[in-house]
Amino acid sequence: MRLKKKDGEIMLNYYRKEQRKIAMGLLSFHQKLTEYQALLKEIDMYETENDLHLLFWTPAGEQNIQGIVGIEVETSEAMILHDISINPSFRGEKIGFELLDEIVELYPDTKIYGTLATSAYLSKWKEHNA
């Protein structure tokens, strides 16, 4: 499902089960998810838990998915950023920051919290937007 925002097209799409291999490929760039069994467990978690969501990021005008973000929407006021991963060829271009900006547009009244794995990146993003 392609998401829309008020001022134009958003580049995020919700994960579908037929995209499992793409999600696993992007998530495999995580240091904690380099083993196949860990990847399967992570994807299974997103597929079975109702408040966990994987979203793919596709650059404007492109067709190939280049990033992924995994969030847990706890309430309308709080979410946890579990995973964020960008294709290595796009790293260093602040695309992860754009991805998080779009999450904020989708959930404008929701505060984003990090995990041990995502807190440092989330802090960099917050500093960038300050």
C-alpha cells in the first residue's frame, strides 16, 4: 500500500509477505541480523505482531526499494524505532533522516523512542533536525 502525505507523495510503503526476501536483504545490513535465523526471527516478529510495522522506502521516481524501517506503534503518542537500514549505495546521503522525517509525517503526534540498536542513530537525526 502506497502512503500519501498532504504535500505530495510519500516514499514509504507497508511491507507485504511477498516482499520477505527484499526485507531480509535490507535487514541483513544490520550487524545484529547477519545470521539467517536471526533475520527469519525478525521478519516473523513483524508478520505476527499487530503493533509492529515494516515500511519500505523507495526514492522518488525510482522503482527499487532502497531502505526499510521497522517501528512498533505502542499508542497514538509513542512508538519505538526497532530497525532502520539503507542500501549501502545510498548511505551517507541522509536518506535515513528523510525516512524518519516521513515517519513523523505519518504519525505527527507520536514521539519516537529508540532501542539499544537504534538510539544513537535516532539522536543523530534529532540533532540534524534541531
